[in-house]
Amino acid sequence: MSADVLVRRPVRGATALRGGRSWRPTPYQAAGFLFFLAMSLAYWAVPLCCDAGQHAAVVERLKADLLVPRHPMADLPGAGSAYYSPYALAQGVFARLTGLGGWEVVRLAGPLNLLVLLTGLNRFVRVLSPRPWAPVLALGAMTLLWGTERAWWSGYLGLMSMTGNLGYPSTFAIGLTFWAWALTGARARDGRRVRYVGPSGLRGLPGYAGLGALYGLVLLIHPITSVAAVLGAVALVAGWQRGLRGPVVGRWALTGAVAVAVAALWPYFDVFALAGDGSVDAMHRVLYLDLPGQFWLGLLGLPALWARGRRSARDPLVLMFALDCAVVAYGWCTGHYTYGRILGLSLVPAQFALAVELAAPRPWGRWRGALGAAAAAGAVAGFLTVHAGAVVPRALDPVGFEQPPQWPDYAWAARHIGPGEVVITDGYYAGHAIAGYGPNLAAPAWPDPALDERQRARRTADVRAYLAPASTPAERAAVVRRYDVRWLLLTRWHPVPEEAVVVAWSGRTGEVLARVG
């Protein structure tokens, strides 16, 4: 045998099935797996707070009655409540099958929502760019490049806010939105090269219909997220689709029609009636007041958007950012401040454009190097000022980073209260949390289309009158009879009425649970 002949050794084991090549994770698979573990642990380490009580209450009501659930927080009919989405219905079914309570189901939903979010992000960024590090940088930008003041809202995906809202429907809806954008972008970019069989173009139409069902699902799960989802779809189609006429328009029209049909056929509530509902606009005004401090680091992606716009005025990320800004401005100018809830997704075009730009192979030019240095400095600033406390344990915290909210637990009170029994409370935390264990509130903490806002205001006024220091036993008894109140959950600053019987109290907060009626 001559010296230049190569002898190939036989391949043994599992690698033989792949021609001798061993599997290696992509950069995003490795980084995403570590992020999934770290964020899941951080989410489980923080007590559920804020909106979690409302979502836990929704699960409890569906667990009690899947077909005709009561109002999430009050002893009233629940028909028309936008909280009874397909996502919530699935949680209710899970709760009935497992026997778990609402709080446990919301807690377990966090890692599932995170998985949908991470896979959707990867799929969407891969449509934007084949660069292997682009999804990794996009994940870093999405979670760190916000601002130097804490932004804590449902649908905001900063590292700090994730510790509280991973289990919310908004997180699941955003993950589905990334998947929908990925599928939309792939079809808009490559659909013109797909062969369709026959004049009717039936081949491929099920895919467009399925995409419409996905957008309809986002609309039902979290309506405000669907606004950003539709704007992104419009930007992707307008930016990449060529030949928008005839059969092409028909296919996208099918997507839109199926989305509308899916939302219209949902029996629990009329999602389109929410467009004219302004009951939650006032509470969202603060979104605009805190905007500069909470979002300015996201503007580091504007140079990358500008560069993409110079290359193509129809770039989808540029169009997406412009459309999002227009809707946010509309919310401010008209007083419909709820539209400000899309601010979290409004940063995504800039964040992802920055990630794609910085994933370019080296050597970098001076401009890209400066952009990378600014992005790195911004990420460090965002982490140290806002997000570090989300993932750095207190025992290892060298400087005292700001921690996520530490709300008290109300299981100590809930064990004495029967399912559906009515509670009056003067505590902010208790008013947002206790319904998640199964009880009802005389006055719900949050607006809901299932309850006329004027009636909620009357209930709130009656509760305030009951708790007033000058209230008489007769006045309090009238409120108890009107709403069939059985329990008082009072802070340590409020005296217990003479007709109430103390049943339990919290050693942590000093709150008292007393029986009335």
C-alpha cells in the first residue's frame, strides 16, 4: 500500500448513524438552556405577586366550572370576562385533572411559557439572519437593554420583570407571537418560490390558514399583545413579500380571515368588544410618564435600525418599529393609554436589529466596534441598576441590588375561608391575592368587562364605607347582607369591628382574619 493512501477506520457507536460526526449544540442551544435553568430557578425563588392573584383566581373559577365560570374575583356571573381565554381554559383543565390550586398552576406555567418564548425567539431571529450568534445576542438585548429604572408590567420581558410575569398569559402570547412572526417571515420571503398545484392554489393554503389560527389564538390569549403581533405581520409581509396581488393577496387574506374567525367563534367573551373598552386606560397612563427612564437603553438599537433602513426602506424591522411607535403615540394622543402596553414589544425591532448587526463575523469596522462597545456598556448598566437582583442571590449580593417584590403569602387565611365565600379587606396585597385561593371579594381589585365599571365603583364605595372609622354596626351589617360577606381580612392598622370574631392572624404582616355575618 502506498504511503499516500488514507485508511478510514470503522465508525462505531451512535456516531455511526451520523457519518462519524458527533452532535454539538449551537451557541443558542447552549446559552438558551442555561438561561432556561437560571430563569426558572429565579422565577420559582420569588413569591408570586401583582397580577398573579388574578390569574390564579381565573384558574380556580375554571376548576370549579369549566363551561360557565363565575367572575374571577366576585360572587357574580363571569360571562364576558376576557380572562377566560384558551390559555386559561387549558390551565383549568390541568387543575381539574391534577387537583392543583390556582397558585400552583400559575407557578408551573412559568417554565412552559419560557420554553415557548425561547424557542420562538430563536426561530424568528433565524428568519432574520443565519448568523449563529444572532439569537444569543437577541436574548441578551431583549432581557437587558431596557432602561436604568425598573419596568414591571405584564408583557415586559426584562430580566427583573421576568421573575414575576413568566407565568402570565402575556408571556405565552409573546412566545406565540415570535413563532407567528417566524412563520410569516419565512412565507413572505420564500412563498413566491413555492409551487402551487391547480388554479385554486390549494397546496399551501392549509399553512396560511394555520398561521391565521395562531394569530387568532394570540388575540384571544392577550389582546393587547395581538396588536403588536399584527403590526409585525404587516411589516414582514410589506417588507419581504413580492408581487402583492392576485393569489398572493388571497393567501394572506385567508390568514386574516381565519384569525378573525377563530377569535369570533370563541364562546367565553367577545374579544372585539374590548376595542371600545376604556375601563383600564387610566391605570396605564403611568406607562407613558415613566417611559424615558425605563426604556432609554433600548434606543441603542436605533443605529442598527438606521443602517437597515439605508439598505432597504422596506426592511421589516424598520417598518415594525415605525408602526409600533405610531400606535404608542396614538395611545398618548387619544388618552387610550392601554395601547402603551405594547411598549415592551416595541423595543424588539431595535433590540433584534442590534443583535443581528453585532453577530456579523469579524473583523469589524470602526462603526460596528463602537456600536458593540455601547451595547456592552448599556447591558452592564442595565444589569447593575435594575436586573442583577433578579438572579444574584441575596447571600452572594456584594452591594445590595434591588430585589424583586416580596409579597406575603395568604395560605394561612385561605385555609379558613370556604371556596366562593366573600371577603372584605383593606390591604393592598390581600385585595390582589386572596381571590387566587378561591374566595371572592366584595369589591374586585381589577376592572373586568364581565362587571360594569359603575357597579364595581359602587361596590368599592360600599367597602370603603364599611371600613370607615365612623361606620356604625347597622351600616356595616347592611353591607354584609348586601354582598353576603363572611370574612374580614384586615391590616394591623385597622381595628376589628366589635361584631367580628378573630379566627387567625399572620405573624409576618400582623393581618387579622375575622368572621362576620
